[in-house]
Amino acid sequence: MAAIQFENVSKTYSRHAQRQFFRTSLARWLRSSKESKFYALKDISFSLEHGESLGVVGPNGAGKSTLLSLVAGLSWPDEGRISVEGRVVALLELGSGFHPDLTGAENVRLNAALLGFSRRETMERFDRIVEFSGIGEFIDEPLRTYSSGMVMRLAFSVAIQTTPDILLIDEVLAVGDQSFQAKCIEKIFELKRADKILLFVSHAPQILRQLCDRALWLESGHLVREGPVEETLEAYQAYCTVGAES
């Protein structure tokens, strides 16, 4: 059985996302206007087995982050069925679950607790997390003094210590420097060798080619193509080139 299964999945959102008076929101809800909805994802089907890695490509607004949020259980489909088997760890936003006024060390303990670590597990893995992150002496400084790259390194270092069955990454590796990217890529290869699943959104084709076996191309919420990573990326890049020239 597939570890991740999407069957004709659709997700809609309201076009009226700005703040509204309760009376206005209630009236719109009662009218159930079809014009107030749009499909972030429309009729998406795919599956992933243990050990597979899938890259997701497409322009901004294509539905890539929505797809990851559905796998992570942060939102639910309006149509279709989703099945996810295993422990999911998601790196969807830099510093999510971190507090800028706490030190790096305090944020490690907080984030580890949010990911389900016991206090003992956190203590046992703390030094490995700090060493992998390369934060060093800054670990006792407030997070607000960190660069975005340092925050990403710390977040990835905590998440990777959970040994997830399914790792979701939304573009965050692009923030790290080359040496840290190399460390992350090697760690992800370790997970792949251990039959874990990677679902990776990125605009960096070279990283997708390194990490992914297959790729999925989304456009305006629709699945355009899915297949071997090289073939799918070539088709997507050719389409982008034609669009840029026209």
C-alpha cells in the first residue's frame, strides 16, 4: 500500500480573504456564492511508496504549498481522498514554531517538544542538533539576532533528528549556504537509503535533480505532468522558456 495516496483531491479557498464584519461574512456564507471560491488544487491524483522522493514544480500560485499542507494535515481536502501513513515532519516556513525573543537553545527545546520529543530525548540529541546546525556560540543568543539562514539551519537540524517517515520541504534549503546545503542533501540521502519519503517543493532544478526520483508539475492548481524527474523538469523548463519569449 502507498504511504501517500491522493485520489481526485481538490482544495478550494475563498477569494474574499480580507478582514470582514461578521455580518458580511455570514451573509456571504449563507449565499454560498460559487464566484467567491477558487480551486487551489483541482482533481489531483498521485501516490508515493516508501523510499521514493518527489519534487513539486510550478509557478507561484500553482498550488505547491497547498499540496504540502494537505500531506502534513494542516488543511483538509474539499473533494477526494488523502491517505498518509507514517510520521510526517514538515519544513514549510522558516522558523515556524520558533520565538524570536527566546535563545537558540530555548527554541531547540521548544521546537523539539512540539515535534513530540520527550525532555530526555531532547537532552540526548541536543548536542547533535547544535553541531549539525553549525550555530556554535550563537546558540545562547536570542533568535531575533539570527540571520534567516541561521534560523533555517537550526530548524532543519531539529527536524532531521526526529527520523521522520515522510519529510516535507518547501523551498527552505535555498536559504542555506552551499556547505550547509551539502550537509542537508547528504542527510536526506541517508533518509532515502532508510526507505523514507521526501516531498520537496523547489524552484532550484539542480537540487531537485539531486534529491528526487520523480517530479510533479502543477499549474493553476491542475496537474500538468508527473513522471521521471529529468523528463518532467525538461518539459516544465521548456514551457517556461516559451512563455518568457512570447
